[in-house]
Amino acid sequence: MNSCSSIGIGLAGFGTVGSGVWNTLQRNGKLISERTAGGTLLEIVRILVRDLHKSRATHEDVPTELFTTDWHALVNDPAVDIVVELIGGTTDAFEIVAAALRAKKPVVTGNKALLAERGRELFALSLEHDTPIHFEAAVAGGIPIIRTVQDSFIGNRILSFSGIINGTSNYILGRMTDAGLTFEEALGEAQALGYAEADPALDVNGWDAAHKAILLATLAYGFPIDPKEIHVSGIDQVRPTDIHFAKSLGYAVKLLAVIREHEDGSVELRLQPSFIPKSNILASVHGVFNAVAVHGDAAGESLFYGRGAGQDPTASSVVADLVEAARSLGQASGHRGFLPYRESGRIMPVSETSTAYYVRFDVTDRPGVIAEIAKILAEHRIGISGTHSPVNPNNPDAAFVDMVFLLHTCPFGQLQEALLEVKALDCVNSSPVVFRIESLS
Amino acid sequence: MNSCSSIGIGLAGFGTVGSGVWNTLQRNGKLISERTAGGTLLEIVRILVRDLHKSRATHEDVPTELFTTDWHALVNDPAVDIVVELIGGTTDAFEIVAAALRAKKPVVTGNKALLAERGRELFALSLEHDTPIHFEAAVAGGIPIIRTVQDSFIGNRILSFSGIINGTSNYILGRMTDAGLTFEEALGEAQALGYAEADPALDVNGWDAAHKAILLATLAYGFPIDPKEIHVSGIDQVRPTDIHFAKSLGYAVKLLAVIREHEDGSVELRLQPSFIPKSNILASVHGVFNAVAVHGDAAGESLFYGRGAGQDPTASSVVADLVEAARSLGQASGHRGFLPYRESGRIMPVSETSTAYYVRFDVTDRPGVIAEIAKILAEHRIGISGTHSPVNPNNPDAAFVDMVFLLHTCPFGQLQEALLEVKALDCVNSSPVVFRIESLS
């Protein structure tokens, strides 16, 4: 019942994900063709690499004439119908994607930084040339959250997202929790296992997850978001003390993306280490897994869970986008990729966002410390639900100790003002460390 | 940037879900239009009801001239571009869907029984008239599992599904577990809360979930499946004793759909009460929520969790399908609905499927009972991992007691043969009750 139509793919980048796409099409190409009305055969006809002479011992099945080091040759090859961008970065990748759109060749990309930083320009090009950009692989690897928000929840106003969308930091926090490792030890382990990059900065400083959160928010609320407008902090400040406290209070510590639309239409968007109730299903997301909870006004609460990275899961998303892009080829009207539908919207300043807080101070242990800090908090009308100074069993008379305060819900800006004063106290030795306590109704 | 195009919807059925679709389009119609390239406006232009004169006090905003009791008038109305079937059943619903396909009007339905029982005929009509049937609302309400399998996982061989896809039975099992209720008490509660129908047969006998499992398997493996070929048992045999044992052994009792492709291409498909490890994320699916775990050869393990029923969640899925159906209108080539891509496949007979088991016998309490049962199991080469007879604290000398055996993995057929012999023992008073113990790697 299928008459085969062959679609030429230009694959820019042949690293982990790129070679995963090759493998998946080799393994399941026939199955994909059977499953598509019209029998679409996806065929990789060009591959952009940095070095033609690099050994590709694990990919001896790739005909060498497919490789090129010239991206123009790939984008302009008449046999290339769809361009897959997997080289990363925001400069060459931008040029390749822009050129493909101008040539009316649909683009599939997994490049979250590119879309979060330069999405406004690229979506404008997509609209101008009526050619879609698909980017399922850019957020949460093998979890089809982009398509879910864009298509399945199209009838919903999205009330909120809460997501664990960086596997490396989730692994690190998990090992600190389960094995009592320090941040540095857990990071070393993640690197040894290949979960973290040699330079793990974007993973641990929160920005990898923040780029993904920006894309989710753009999809849900329809306007491009400037990364400068959002508040991001990573897990590099998390200490065993914090993990210990969280556990004893019935919380898990997670690097959580929170996106929420408020009554006035403004969008709260932040990425921070957070205490979440152990009973919440997100607390059960372990290791390098990712999960995104979505609350739609019709669908209610949903959760999407799976592998957030890795060769095959990410390739799975690229291939799904390729089938989607192939479907749109030759269709007369309206492309199926995402386009912002509002010029702009309001990102709520982080100072206006309210939660409860866990705050850790590094203090000189002497009588009166709690009173001095509590007085400042009271003056700023911030309620205290608990305070504790753990005794160091190895050194019960240590001069410097951690002092922990649990604070009632207030705007972050109000807390920041109070903390500026606390920091100026002579008994406080460094900047306080703040984590959100999320209720996650 | 959007020039509006209005799409006429014929809504067959205005019960819970049908009126939910109306509400959702009233509330979010403008947003949906903004989000669709081309500005699709979905407009309900005809509504099929049983009784024109029934009071619809909560829907006074529906113009009365939209209502009709004649489905021909709805399907044949030139203003109707897409037909939504929400009347349920497999007779009139079949006629309506078939007539719509013949008129080349795309169909959106939430009718799992119709597609599971008569899908072969309807998919053939869909192919013949190149007109899609969309059925996201038929499986797991607001969870977009159909689209996920069909589109997002199109590059994956689906290795397995494990799903909790009947909210009513999950609620009942949860209340038996958490509040110590009997099956009858928990069912009564579910009915009082409106979770279970007045006739809850399809919920508790497993067939509501089985229809959904048939659709998932058909999607994943591409061939229509005869409901007669699959093994279904419900939760009506679950007793507090079973719940107690499961808990003490570290398991949760769930009505689990298991679908798995074996090496030889045969498909295991069954629906039974099962013990699953408490550590598995499916054990955390509480109340009326649904969840489907999918294992793809590329995507790896994923889980999709959300509201499996209810007015708004199901309407959310209907609306997503309406947008999809609207997109396909006027497209020249290949419809985007599901079509089986194989004539037939092999469903593995349940006798060949292997797991470990929990078996409960109602026995006369006298010395030698365990020995007699154990001897028969040994003759059938079935290993015993544990056996227990709980003492009834209210009646420690009761003549009739429950006797529980935990059995090692063996084919179900082998177990059934042994149990036939056990049942013939004069100390065994009724048919043994068998639950699966699932390892859920």
C-alpha cells in the first residue's frame, strides 16, 4: 500500500547524536517507512564533519563520499531536502540553519543554546521562508515534550511547568543524597562516567537547563524570551549540610525549572536548586533521568519522564522530527513547525516571585547570632518557620558554623534586601546561600 | 500574520466529554487560533443529542438550533468538515464514523470499544477514502500517548508498554491499600464519588483497560488485534489478604496492562492484577491517575502520566485531534491518521507468557495441605519461593483459611495445568486466585 518516496537528509555534525541518527535510520529505516503513509524513506546523503581524515572505525558502513567539511556544499546540495544541525554552538550553527531556511529546506536541530539565544532571528526567517524549524531534541532528549506542548496541549492554557531537565546535575544531587558525597566528589564521578562534559560549567551553573526552560516557555506563551531576563542559579553551591537538612525535613533537593503564568499574564521563569516534597512524583526522578510536569487548564496535571540525553534517546527525537519535516515537504499551506505568536510578553522580575526559602549562613559561633539575624528578618517582615545550627561532631567547638533558617513565603526581592543587611553583620562571613522551597501543589 | 479559516465541527454526543469540548473551545478557541499557522477557528456547528427537550441549564450558551437527533443530518451537513464521535457503543457509533469516512470527513473519536472491536473495518474505510480517524481521547484521557507512540516514537521499535490505564480500578486498589477497605467498600466509594459508572463492570473486569491496551498494541505493532486473543482479568478477585501480602513483600497491587514484543516477533498482551515493586515509578501512580511506561529501542524508558479520564482532560485530547484533523483538510497527499501497516501478526497465547506468580488458595486447614499442594507444583516443575497461611486474629481456629504461595517464573500454561490438579484436591475449596508478579526492569 506504500509507494516509497526518498527524502534526502543533510547531517551537519557526526558526533554522539549525529552518529546515533545514522544508526537509528540504519536499524529502523524500513520500519519507519512502513509506518508512514506514503512510505517515506529517510536517507542521509551528506554529512558535515570537521576532519575528513578522522578515523571512524565504528562507522565503516558510512560511504566516505558522504562526508564533507564545507557546510555550503551540504546545504546547497540538491539531493538534500532537510538539514539536521547537530554541531552545537551559536555561530556556525546559526549560519547553517539560516542558510537552510533561506533555501526553503526544513531544519531539525537539537541546539538549545542556539534557539534560546538567537531564536527570535531564526523564527523570523522560518516565517519569512515558510519553512519549519523542528527542535524536539533540544529539550529533554528522548522525552517528546516539545510536540506535547505544541500539538497535544494546543487546546490548553498552560498554567505551569516544573521540570528536572538537566540529567548531570540530577545525577550529582542524587549521589550527594544517596551516597553522602560532596559536590566535588559527585561531579568527579559524573565526569568519570561520561555524564558530565570535561567542562561541566553549563550543567552545574544551571544554564543548560535554563536554555531548555526558555524554549518551553516560548512554546507555551508564544513569545521569544531574552535569557538576560531570567534568574538562574546552579547546583555548585549545594553542600552536604543542605542535603542533610532537606532529607530531615521531608524534601529532596532538585535543580528545578519553574515556569508559571500569573493572573496578569506575566510569566515567572526561573532555574534554581529547590527543596521539593519527597511525596511529589518529581522527587522520584533519579539519576540522569529528566521529567517535566505540565499543568494545563484542560488536561490537568501531567508528567513526562524519560532519558534526557544520550545518543539513542536524542536520535529518537531527531528522527521523529525528520518524519514530521518530511511530511511538510510539498504541502502547500502552513508549515507545522513552531512560530512565536506574540511579539512580546512580560517576564516577571525574579524579585516579584514568591516561595518559601531555605537560607544557609556561614557565621561566627557566638551568643546573639540568631537574635541579630532574626531581628533583621523581622524588620523586613519575613517570617521564620525554623532555625538550626548543626553541631559539627568532629569539632563541636568550631568557631565558624553553618546556620540554617527556614523562611515563610515572601517575594524574593524582599528576601534579597534583608539578606544584604544580614551579610553586613560582622558575625556573618560570606554571602548567604538561598534555595527555594517549592510546594508543587 | 494569521488569516482565519473556520472549520465546522459536527459533535455527535453532548454528555460529559462532548460538553467539555464545547467549553474548551469557548474558553480557549482564540488561543488555539493564535497558535495554529493559518489561524484555524474551530466552530461547533451541529450537535447530535438523544433528546432535544432535555434541560441543558449549564449550557444555555449553546444555540438551540445546533441540536439535532438525526445523525445523518449531522454527518451530511455541508457546514460540517470534521465529525467528533462521543456517543459510545459500537453500533450507532460505527454507523456515524463509517458514514463520515465515506463522506471524506475526518473523524475524531474517544471510543476505545468501537476501535478495539471494529477497528479493522474502520481503518479499512479510512484507507479507502483517504480520510483519517484520530483517537487520542480513546486511551488514557488527557495523556497524549497515542500521538507519542504514533509520531514521537516513530523511529523506535517499541520493546514494551506497562500501563495503568483504568483510573477507577486504580482508585479502588489504592483505597484498599491505604484505608484497608474491602473491594466492595472501595467500589461503593468510587461510585459515590462519580469515578465509577452505575454499572462498573467494564472498569473492574479489566475490559475498559484491555480495549485501550489493544489500541496501543495496534499502534506499536501495526496490525489489528482480535480482543478474543488476549487474556484479561479484573480486580474483582482482589481481597484485603492480597493487598496485605503485597505490601509486606514490598509490592503494590496494580491492574497492569503488559504489552511486549518478543524476539520471534510475537506480541505478549495481557491485562491482569499484578504485584509491582514499590520502587518502580508506576507504584507511585495514585488515585484515578493513569500512566503508561514505554520502552523504545532508541528512546529508552519513558513514562507518561496524567489524568486518564474526566471531562476536561478528555476534551483536551479531542481538541488536539481536531487541530490535527483540521490541518489535514485540503492537504493533497497522505493522511496523518493511524493506519495498520501489517495485515496480521502473532499474539502470543497467554499459556506461553512467563512471570512469577502469587497464588491464593481457599483451603480446609488441616495438616498436610501445604505438602499436597507443594507436591503437585513440584511434579509440574514449578519452584516455590515462599508460602504462608495468615492466621485470622478474629478466629485463630477457623476451619477454612487462605493459603498463599509465591511461585518462581514459569509459563502461565504450566501453572494452569498444575492448578487444575490442585483444585481437585479435597482440601481446596474453590478456584485458586492468581496474580502476576512483574519485575518491570
